Amino acid sequence: MQDLWWFLPEWPLALGQFVLFGALLIAGLFGGEIAQRVGLPRITGYVLVGVAAGPEVLGLVRAPLAGEGRALIDVALGLVVFELGHRLDFEWLKKNPWLALAAVGESAGAFFAIYAAMLYFGYAPLLASCAAAVGTATSPAVVMLIAHELRASGQITERTILFTACNSVFAFVALMLLLPFLHLEHEADARTALLHPLYLLGGALLLGFVACQVMLVLAGWLGKREDRQFILLIALVVLVVGLARALSLPVVVAMLAFGILARNLDYDHALLPLRLGYAGQLLFVLLFVLTGASLAFYGLQAAWLVVVIYVLVRFLGKAIAILAFGRLSGLRAGGAGLVAVALVPMSGVAIIMVHDTEALFPGFGAELAAVVLSAVALLELIGPLATQFALRRAGEAHPET
């Protein structure tokens, strides 16, 4: 006799990733609102929800950088990085060469400060170089979202965004230059050591350039209609992310190139100012919840002193260069210190960098992760507070508008 209840699902239910992501989105939303009501950035609430859901606490999210989780992170990061690149105006740097020197100086200052500190603690030069390259980048997601949340505008905000774009470029180029040495240390042949980095960097730049040309042509044809251009942007972001993943190219480099070129090659001003709206906010909540679930605190127990020194020298390397070039580049008195504080958040992209390095070179990546991921975990909690403080202290926050 056929079971009367054959049409009911099996128990326990196989809920799948969509149910989990929906639950995380709701939890992140409430976490962000609670954080905001006690005076913290919403990002802090999102990250703490992710930490609670991650493998180190409740274990609801066990592999956030795999499968659908990585895809969502790549799309959300793609949107943030595109907007960051779209704010990098080469004309501004041409008119103010001291500003360009300040941008290069804060990146190089952080790199060499971290490198020297890691060598002092006995780490191998190549590992110290990789840790320094990863640590150079400020978190584009934190800076952009804090600026959006505070409706911040002004000299400090714009320079913080500019320096974030520049140090992100610096970090990725530095890693690409170090990749041949990683291959050679792990006994790869010279052809692989040379061609693999060239493929990654050249392929990502080419993909960004092609996407930029397609966007400019289609935006010119569609006209200055905000709704149409928004759909075009989302479609191209998803397309570029999908192609980069399929071609094993670095998604963030492709999207950063896409944004920078779209800003600086738009001679006819076909593109409207970027407004991500509610769709962007949805992805950003998931981005920070999943980033929080990816944070690793295990290195703090074994190497807490190294991690603390890493964080301190990173800040000092950036601050000294910004203070040295601040007045020459036209920064108002006291502004250099606020820019340095606003740049404290370390890029969550570092998690992806270390994860991908560990996939290629397991032993080396694990040693790199012990320090770098612990520093990221610390700065994902401290960084948003620092950026919020700096923009408010600068008098550039206008949340009521």
C-alpha cells in the first residue's frame, strides 16, 4: 500500500545554501541596526554576526570561501571595487603630483615597515614580502560603506578613498611581482614562474578594459537613464566576475581595472554618477557577514606579539608618509593624521589572497595565514571604528541628509 504521506519532504529537511543566506541576511540586518543604535558602524554588527555564525563559534557557516559563498563575496566585492576604481581620477593626480607621491609613499611606507618587522621576528624574506604586500591594502569595502553610511564628503573623505584605491593597486601589483619567486621556491620551472603572473595580471587588465569599452558603448546607446545604467552595471559586474572565475583570473584586479578605466576613458561623459541603492546594500550585508565568518583568530594565541606589531607598524608606515607629504599636497592642518586613521581598516580581500595562496602553496600559505589573517580579524573589528571616527572628526559626516 502506497504511503499516504508520500508527497511530504523527508525529515530532517535539507535546507540548502539559500535558506542559510536568507537567515544570515536577516541576522546581519538586525546586527547592523543594533550596532548603529549603540554608536558603532553597521559594518561592525554585520561582522560580529558573521563571527558568531562562523566555524569558530556556532559553526553554521563552515566554508564561506567555497561554493555559493565565494561567488556572493566576489560579486559584492566586485561592486565595491568597481566604485572604488571609479573614484580614482588620474587628472587629479596629474594636477597635484605631491598627492600622487603621498599615495605611493603611504603604500610603500606600510610595505617596508611590515617587511622590516617580519624580518626582525625571524620570518623568511619571501614570506615577509608577501605579508607586507597583503597588509598594504586598506579595505575598500569598509571605507566605501562607512563613507556611504555617514554621507561623508570633503577633502579627508576623498583622499581616503583615493589612497585606498592606490594602495589596493600597489598590493596586487606587488603580489604579482612576488609570485615568480614563490613558484621558483616551490621548484616550478622558469616558464611557469614567468607566464603564470603575466597571465593573471595581463588577463585581468584585458578583461577590465573590454568590460569598460562595452559599458561605455552601451551606456552611450542607452542614454543618461539612471535605471537602465544601473541594470547595465549590475549585469556587467556579474558577467566580469563570472568570466574572471571561469578563466581563473583575480576578480578584484579585473573589477578594479574596470572601474578605473571606466572613469578615465569616459571622454564623452556617458556614465552617470554611480548609485548602488538597495541592491548594493543587500550584497554588502552578505559580504560582511560572510567576511566575519571567514575571520580566523587562532594566530592571536600563538603569535599575538607579532600580530600587534604588524598592526602598529602598518599604521606608522602609512602615517609617516602621509604626514610628510600632507602639507605639500595641499592637505589642511591636522588632516594628515585623520587620513592615516581613516586608512586603518585592512582589506578583507587579504583573506581571499591568503586563501588562494594557500591553495597554490599549502605549506607557505598556512604560515602566511597565521599572522595575516589574525591581523585582518583584529582590524575588521577596529578598522570601521577608526574610519568612522576620522570622518566624523573631520566634520565631513552628514548622516542626517
